[in-house]
Amino acid sequence: MSKTSFGLFLALLLSNAVVLYSNLDWIWLRFPAALALTFVLPGWAWLLALNWLHTDDLVERIVLVIGLSSVLSALVLLIALLLPGSFTETPNLIALNLATLTGLVWGMTNSEWRMRAVTDESSILRQNLQSPISNLPSKILLILLLIIAIAAFTRVTRLGYAEFHEDELENMRLIVRAYKGEEYAPFLDSKGPIHWLLPAALWYLNGWVNEGIARTPFVITAILLVPLMFALGRRMSGGRDSVGLLAAGFVGVNGFFVALARHVENRALIVFWGALAVWFAYRYYRENRFSFLFFTALTLAVSLIAHPNVLLYLPVFGYLIWHKLRAEPETWRRQWPWLAAAGLIFAGLTALFYVPYLADPEIGLVYQYFAGERVGEALLYNLVWNIFVEDTLYTTYYHAPVLVALLVWLLGRHLAQWGWRGWALLVGLSAAIISTVVAPDAWIIANVNLAFVPYALLSLAFLALPRTGIELKTIFLWFSLPLGALVFLAKDASNHIQIAYTGWALLAALALVDLWACLKTADRRPIRPAQGRPPTADKTEISSPRLLSTVYRLLRGAMVVYLALAVPLILFYQYLSFDALVTTYWQAKLDSVNNPHSIYNWLYGDIPRPRRAISNPRLAGWKAVGYQWASGGLSGDFRSINESFAVPIWYTLQTPRSCYDDPQNYWVRRDWKGWPEEEQALPGQGYTLTHIVLVDHEPMLHLYQKNAPAGEPKLLDVEAYRHPFDRLTTPARMAQDEIISQPASLNFGDKLLLRGYDVPQTVAHRGDLLPVTVYWESLAPMELRYRGFVHLVGPNDTRWGQHDDDPACRLLTTEMRPGQHSSRQFRLPVDPATPPGAYQIVFGLYDPNTLQRLPIWDNLTGQSPGDTVVLGQLTVSN
């Protein structure tokens, strides 16, 4: 074992010790250990075993350590998740340890094999291929570090300030469901579980979670995308640092990548992994390193499990492999075993998830989602304008025109290979493309949208160019295929178009370097007198070249000035949209709306409404509510106004919201326009304002309680409750079942198990509404929508109260999964004419079509009470 391997082994032991034995309050120690186990040690161990994939470049090595770690961690966590049993701290830690240990063991036991397998040495030596990558000059490194620092600032600033969005909470709640042992949890989403497995790993290892911790995997990959694009730009441009820097810069200021870095979702991951797969595939293509096909297949498989959008990347790699085989047919015999093995790796890993996923009974809902909301039912669409709308929303209108202009320049430069025919083709197709934006209906013929035609023709023409390199064609496919599919084949592309921006950034970088070189070269051409005349002749003939030289200088200066102005404006907009305080953003929006001379409108045209963009700051102060709830300061059922239902559920530690319109608590969120009108009706319905939650020293939540005594509302500053609430969010606490006052084990027809119930009252008055809560576990899939009933029964089986409803709140029996837990509060009305005396509370389930009740078996007594069960006794008084 080498010293480095031994050091990694010690780091692994130390990280485990910190996770297992350190105090949960020591986040300064536990969180770095969690990061090391998930994002550093697995990749480092394997890269040592694989001879660093034959790169000495420091930037590439850093990217590979974290990038490969993220891929390996995601894979082993997925395997641990799919194994039978709950996905808790133990399988999580074991999986991550195995990811590192296998790399260390492989490096110790297979040193001779890896030198043969990682590269086809004989092929490389025969072709005398030299890598274009050399050590970075200090000036280039400083510029790259500056770009990374700027990108990190926009992505990391106040990362944990905003509360979880409802989309993020869908993923966080799936972590909780997996922790509880719901083995179908990985299949409940429209995409794979990768994007919540990495936050789950950090959560479990750290011991508790907050928004910043959960978003860390995405901000890491979003920042790392910047140096990765630098490395990829250098390699695919023949070692030109300028291309790498510009590609990194375009990615660094891209608002999509800023927003998605701050969001618990898969898109930051698949964009980074897609670029990493291109890096692997290009090394295979350029250097005959056939084993790099393995890493390409591994990365693409994990990416595809994360989101099906990665399907749009696959033709790019197919094209690169096809071109390799076409250009070097003599290498087929050496390549086919590697290609077959890589294909098996890709197919096997994707099947690991997608076979059970496609066999899941809920897959029909996924089909409905894609057919209804994403792909739609039409064959073709035209969402070209959506590119500019979404790009303006995330990066301002200073950004897309630059990318489009540079793309046009690049196309023109290469189509010029065909002389005037190439220029005519570009002008004609450009005019047609413009018409798809300004007159989109003109392209709809016989109810078929043909707007894709000029784009497809232009793409095919570019790919057919004889003297354009494979690198540029590959990058063009990386950009055009995903964008074209989303724009012309999807009903709602929205911000999913961001997957095309890595390829677009590289194209823009290549175009800008080429444009600058052309202007600079033209400016330096010597101005010569006409042939056969002395230098003292009439100088009017050389005025035109001098004028052109001046124009070239002005153009270069205009480019510099534009970028110098646009980049700070873009960065300020991104800070305002994603990093600022919520009250700051609201003030900017109000100024944009109410001030006819608003500087925001002058600079940006408009400020989008709050919550319009992903990761727009959202903070209402729910942690103050959650801490009060956990400590007993608030109790009873609740509903919210002007807030997504998922948010208060999460921040009350997974407490279900009320099924009724008159809960004990109503919580009202203010937005940028003020307090919602629905709040005005609450006092008239018997609700009293008892608490006000402050955010940035301004009221943001009003908490109402029913029948509470009037008084001065209590002020709760959310900043005082952030860390106390975060410490409550251990995985076990978030997955904790409700506390049941009356445990039971009553089997209803082998369909549902009554785990227990709550009957908080034993005495009631006539006209009262008695809460009765039941807790369930589903035993089998059900095709019938069963109903539950609770009766108040007196002597001679006289019924004095009744409530029938679904057994569980907002979950039909036809939607229940075996093993799934649920609950419902029934409200049993006591008839005003009920005579004083003793009564029984009787419960049962029935088929609403036939009114036939389900038989009951008591697992605790080994007897059957029949088709009803007595939950308790109630005394009715005057």
C-alpha cells in the first residue's frame, strides 16, 4: 500500500469515527466528514488505482476526484436503496465505505492489470499521440480561479437562507419514506431517486439536515462544472486556454446553473455528469484509451437514472463512437470487446433501476404526467421563443443575443467552405428561422407544426461540412440535439433547456476566440501602396484599408465594452434573483411595478414576480412555527393560506394537514403584494391572531387559533429558531410515526390493519363534535375505494351520531401501497337530541357499492369482533 493509499484509509477511518461518535452539534466536524465520505474518498481511491486516468493536470484531477466520487456514491447508494429493508444510516454508511474500500483494494491487488487495462499502450505509442494538455501558466490559473470564485459567489451566497420549495420537499419527503421502509419510494417520482440519495447521504452522516446541507451536492457539481468546462474546452480545441476560459466563463454566468445549484433537484447533476461523460468519451476518441468507454457508460447510466432527459445526450456519444470506427476501421477488432463491455455496463446499470420502475403499478401515472404535462399529445411543437423567455428569466436579455450571434458567426465561418452557396444557405435558413419566431403560425400546415424544418436542415448542413473537425461537430450535436428535442418535441420545455447550454457555451467560446482572431488579424495586415507606384503616390487608395482597420478596432472595443457592462449586470440580477434577502427582492419588484422610472425596468425590462423562477428566495419563517409545534406551543390540526401544502407539513415535522376547513389552526403567509384576502374572513369564523412570525424584521406569517382568547400576538423572529429547529430534524424524528394513545392490531379483511386510534374524550355534550383518529397500515393492493364509518351507538343499537368518509385523509384505498402508513381524523357529531347516558363509539369499513362490511380479526386477542369494533365508551351529559 502506497503512502497516499494509507493516508486515504486513515481518512476513511477518521471520517467514520466522526460520524459514529462525535456530538451532533459539531457540524464543523461532522459535515466535512460527510463530504469526504461522499464526494472525495471514493473517487480519490479509484483514481489512484487507475493511475489518475493518465492526466497530470491539477484542474482535471480535482474535477475527477469529486466528479467520480459523486457518480460512485450515487451508484452504491442506489444499490443500497434497492435492497430489501429500510434505507437508514447503516446501509448508507456501509455503501459509501464500500465505494472507497473497493478502490483501495483494487489498487493494491491489480496494479499490473490496471496499467494494461486503462490504456492501449501499444496503440498510443504506434500513433505517437501527444496530449495537448500541459501545466497551466500562473496567469491562466489565476483567471480560472477568478471565474470559479465568481461562480461560487452566485451559487453559494445564502445557500441555506431560503426555505425548501415545494419541489424540493417532494424529494426530501421521499427520503423520509425510504427511511421508514417504504420500498416503493424510489418509484414514486417521474424520474429516478439519484437526486435525493446524495442529500440523504449528507443528512444521515451529519445527523440532521437544513436547506444548505440538502443543497450541497448540487452546488458542488454546479461549481465544479466551471473547471470541467475549462478542461473540456482546452482538450477539444487542441490545448487553447482561451477557449477553456471562455467556456468556463459562459457557464459561470449562466443563470440556469446558478438557480439549479440552489435546488434539491437532478438537473445540476445531469448537466455536470453529461459534461464529464463527454470528457471521458473524447479521451477515448482522441487517445485510443478504450477503457474510457467504461467510465463513459458508468457516468451516463447514473445520469440516465437521475433523469430521462439524458436520453437526449446519447446520440452524441453514438456519433463519436461511430466516427471513431469509421475513421479507424482497423481498430475494430481491438475495440469491440471494450464497446460490448461498456454497452453491458450501461444496459445493466440502467436496468437495475428501470426494470422495477417500469414494472411498478404506478407507472401509468408517470406516463400520464409526461403525456399530459411534458411531452403532450401533439407530434410537433414550436417553443423557440421559450428559449429567450427562460434565458431572460434566469440570465437577463443581455445573455441569449450574445450566444445567438456567436453561433451565427460560427455557422457562417464554416458554411463558407461551400463558397457563395454556403452563404446563400445560411441567409435563407436564417430568414426561415427568424420567421418561426415572428410568425410561428405560418409553419403550421394541416395541423402539423413544421417549424423544426429550417433548424434541422441547418444542422444537417453543418454536420455534412467536409473540412469541419469532429470535435466541433460533436459539440454542435451536444447543443443542438437536446435543444431541438425539447423545443420541437415537448409541450413544456421550460427550464429543462438548460441541458443544452454546456454545448452552447463551448460553441460560443470557440466562436468568440475565432471572431477575435479574425478581427485582430485583419487589423494587423500591412497597408501597402498600389503595385507599381511609389509610396508617395495619392494616398486615397489606402484610406479604405485604414478605415477597415479602425472599424476592426472599434468592433473589438465594442465587444470588450459590452462584456464589461453585461457581465456585472447579469451578476447583479442573479444576486438579486437568487441570493438576496426575500424582502430585498420584494422591494425591487414593487419598485419595478410602482415606479415608472424604476432602474430595474430600465436595466432589465422587468423584475419577475417572486417565486416565478426556481430558487427565487422564499422565506416565510416556518421554522419558528415548527419549533413551536414540536415544543407544544402550537397544537391541533392546521391548514395554511397562500402557501403550498407541502411546506407546513415538512416544517411541522411531517404532520399531515387537516382534512377539514375549520381546523384548530390557520396559518397565513404574506406575499409581495401583501396579506391575502382570505385572511379577512378568519376572525368572523372564530379565529384569533395569536402569533406573528418575523422575517428580516418584517411580519411574514400570521398564526390564528380557533376560540383562543383575544390578546397581543406573540412575536416570533425566525432567526432565533433556525438552529433549534434544524437540530430536531434527525432522520429518525422526521420518520417518526404519530404517537398513538390506543395501540391496536385489527385486520380488516386482509386489506387494512388498524394500528391504533385516538379517542381523546370520554365525556361530551349534546351537539358536540367528537374527534376520532384512526391509524392504518395497508396490507394489500385494493381495487375498491372502501369507506370508513364511526357511529355513536346507544342501547338497542340506536344510532345517535355518524360520520362516513375515506379511511385515510387524502389517500384513497385504491392508491395505497402495501406497508404504507396513513391516518384520518373522523368527526363524530353528537345528536342534539341524544339522551344523557353511556354510549359506544363503533367503527368499521365497508364497500360503498354493496354496503358490505369488511370482517375484522383482532391479532392481539386472536378473536374476531365481527364486522365492527368498539373504540371506546362515551358519556353524554346535558
